[in-house]
Amino acid sequence: MAPSARRPASPRRRSPPSKSLRTRPPDLAESDLIVALTNGWGLKDVDLEHLPIGAGSHHWRCTDGKGTRHFVTVDDLDRKPFLGEHAAEVFEHLRSALETARTLRSDPALDFVVSPLDNVDGEVLTRVGTHYAVAFYPFLGDPQPFRKVLTGGERTALVDMLGRLHGSSPGVAATARVIVPSVPLREDLENALRDLDADWAGGPYSGPARSMVARNAGLIMQWLERFDELEAGVDMTAAKLVLTHGEPHSGNIVRSRDRFLLVDWDTAGLAPAERDLWMIGRGDPTLCELYRLRWRLDDLSWCVHELRSAHRQDEDSERAWRGLCSSIEREPFTRD
């Protein structure tokens, strides 16, 4: 049974290079980041503490000469395939998403949105080097560990926040783009399924990853085929589109004093509400199945890409290995 290849006419996507996100980026000097913060946001006497957290961006805690703390994110524009094919396109789509968050935050009914602070030019992002973008945020406290299951308080707050977000004024969505359900690194996953008879020699987890994928190849191909069936049934031109967050999981819900806030809006865009609602078991069952399966295949394809690429045994590769096993063995965001 051959891997599903429903989009043969699509151009080949350039896979992002495998770089660690929980260690400092090797080609971004901290001194260059300090210059960007000084020039971009007018900070003085900047002290940075790298935070080995998260999966989509690099993070620092920033303290200025007055003792004021902020949170800094640095996005590698070569590592965000869901936003585009190349760095310039990714930067524009990232800026659009964060500008959408800024617009949302201006609505008193959406005060749970955590958006970047403008730089001196009124922009939400500053370019650093050839493929990095810096955003500057208020400091909300030390980051919390990511959990697969929402607490009761988080779930109640999330239901309320999503209700307000999805019901926001159409004018608020002026800067948002339509997000179609897709698996950006699908081609990498399908290539891996075709290469199961060859050695995977990227690093220490390549062999175990090949074995795991080989044992479950039939199941993975069934998921790809089912995803295609579900996607074919969605007419994005006729569907009711609302402003969605895209990843409203517990890692993006922050408790600040007596209320909950929603962070990380790089995935924001117009889509059926089920793009968010599947995580809380609400909405149309078929659309929820589509978005749940899209999430699983997205995680799976990313982990396969990372473990087939050059890597060493470190926190990032260990995390990719755990993610690969989890994406195959467990439904997304369940206890079982």
C-alpha cells in the first residue's frame, strides 16, 4: 500500500533545518539580540537569561537597567513551515498573526489576549540576521510546564475565552489570513514511509524512529487517507469562518493573578471554530475529527523530520523521540 499522495502537483517544500530550540541558537549572538532590543524597544542595560522551554520559539527573560522584566521570543523563520515556504513569507505571515493579536487586545472584551509590545516603529516584530524575528512581551511570571490535560480552572476559562474570541467583531479579523487544514511536513512523512527499507542515519534516535514508523506504517497511511477524506468534505469558501487561536492548549494558558490569559498567537487565523474547539470536545464531530487528526499528523511528521535529520542525543532529540511515540500511541490531549 503506497503512502497517500493526494497533492502531487504541489511544489516540493524545503524542510527546515534541524536546530535545537531548547538550547541557544548557535548562529545568533546574544549581543546581537541585545542590540535589537536596545534599538527596537529603547531598552538600556539589558540583561538576558535564556529559558530552555517551548517548542516553537527561542525564549529569554529580559531585565532592563530599571529592573523591569519582559519576555522575549525569537522565531527561527526557517523553522515555521506552517507560515510559509521561505523566510520572507514566514516573516510576513508571522507579523500578520501578531498584528491580529494586537488588534484583538484592543477590544475590552478580549483582554485575555497577550500580544507583543510595539517597537519604536510601531511594529510587532524586528528582524535580526537573515532568518530570525524578535517579539517583545510583558512578563507574566515564570513559564509553566506543558500538560496534555487541562485543569478544571483552565478548561472553564478556555471555554469562556474561546467563546469571546470566536464571537469577536468581523472588523477585528481584518489582518487575519484564512488557515486551511493541512500538514506542512506531510511530504517528509510520506518520504519516510517510502524509505523504511533504508537506514536512517541522522543520529542516535534515527534507527529507533525508523523501527517505530515501520511497525505502524499501515496505521499511519490510514490516518493520511482519512485526513484526505475529511479535508475533501470541507468547503472553506462556504464554511463559517471565525477568528481562531489554533493552539489553545494548557501550555498557552497562563494564570496571572486572579485570571487566565492566552499566549502564543503565531497560529492565529480564520477557520471553522472547531480548529480550537476539538481540544475541549465541542463543535461538529466531523470537523473535530479533522482537526484532531491534523494535529496528530502534524506532530508525527515534525518528529519524523527531526529524527531523520542530523541530530545528537540531547533534550531536543529526546523530546522528539517521546513526541513520536506519543503521537502514534495516544490520541492528542487525552489521559490514555
